[in-house]
Amino acid sequence: MKNITKWLAASVVFGLLSFATERADAIPLEMSYTNNSPNLVGTVVPGIQAGGQLNRDVAMTNQLLGMSLGYSFTDNLNRVFSRTNMSGAGLLQATPDNGVPVTGIVAGSTPISIDLSQYGTFQYLVARYDGPNGGVAVFNIAGLTGTIELYRYAKPEKINGQFTGNLLGSNTAQQGYFLMTGWSLLNPTSVPEGGATVMLLGAALGALGIVRRFIMS
């Protein structure tokens, strides 16, 4: 009986650890506009400054979603909006409802890691680099789970003194690169999975107790 109970307990723990390991796989997102990352909706250089973080990020996301694929334009404030060739089919307009804004990014030498198991799953991820000096990258992260990695630093690419719309990334501080100042998750599609994991653990432990009582009776 003791051996069976121990075997069942070990199986439960091993299964939960395997589940956690699978969900912790890091997904690096490429910011480069010119490389047309499969997740990148587009970039804004240097980015909108007025308004609250979620409202700014929603405005930039929707501006990019409304643009033709591969199109770029400069507005009257010298901000460059660049849309990648990623298909816009099925992409809904962004809203600030239940969005998650995060700030307070500190200098370092590792990628920015965003663990979606803490927040749930979302349609869009917006990363901002140093306000008026850097730029903004908007990603479509629908269907992604686990941990997402982003460059900690980035700089807008210039050719002949003009912004190209491309953001060049780095995980170490370099001349001309700017620290990420914040990121936002928009349009939630599910709740965090932490509660589900706790429920599974509780159910498994409860089942172990039932098995133990059955064997002892």
C-alpha cells in the first residue's frame, strides 16, 4: 500500500513538473521590421507620448492595424508608423479593457521575460523603448503561452538621417540603444493558469487520499 501511494504521489509531482517545464519554454520575439517577424504587427518611431500608457498603446496598435501591409508613413509630428507584411486577417481592434501595463524596467544584460502564466493570454503585446528617443514594437501574441522574451534595449535605425521604421535590438547597453521603459498586454483571451494548476494539484492529492483509504479498508 505504501509503495502504491508513493508511486502515485511521484507520478503526480512528475506530471506537474513536466507541465511547468513545458509552459516555461521561452519564446523570443524578433522586433526587426525589415526581417518581418511572424509576430510583429509593426513599429512606431519614436512613439506616441500623450495620455495614459494603455490608451497610448491602444492608439498605436489600432493605427498600425488600419494600415496596408508593408506600408509606412510619417505623420505631422515626425513619427514613423511602419506596418509589416504579417496578415491582418482576424485581428480585432485593440481596447484598454483589462489590459496589463508594466513599467519600472531596470538596466541589465538579459532579455525581458514576460511569463504569461502570471497574466493569462492576450492578443497584443506592446513594447516601448525610452519614450521620445526610442520606439515602440507591437506584436500579435494570440495563441502564445509560456514565457516571452524581448530585447532589453533597442534603437531606431536611421539611413541618411531618416528613420526606416526598423528597431534594432540588444540585451546589453550600447551607445545609441535605449532601455525598455514599459510594456503592455492588450485584449485578454484567457485568465492566468496558476489557479488551474493549484486546482489540479488539489484534485490529485484528494485522489491519493481516496486511494489510500480504499487500500486500507
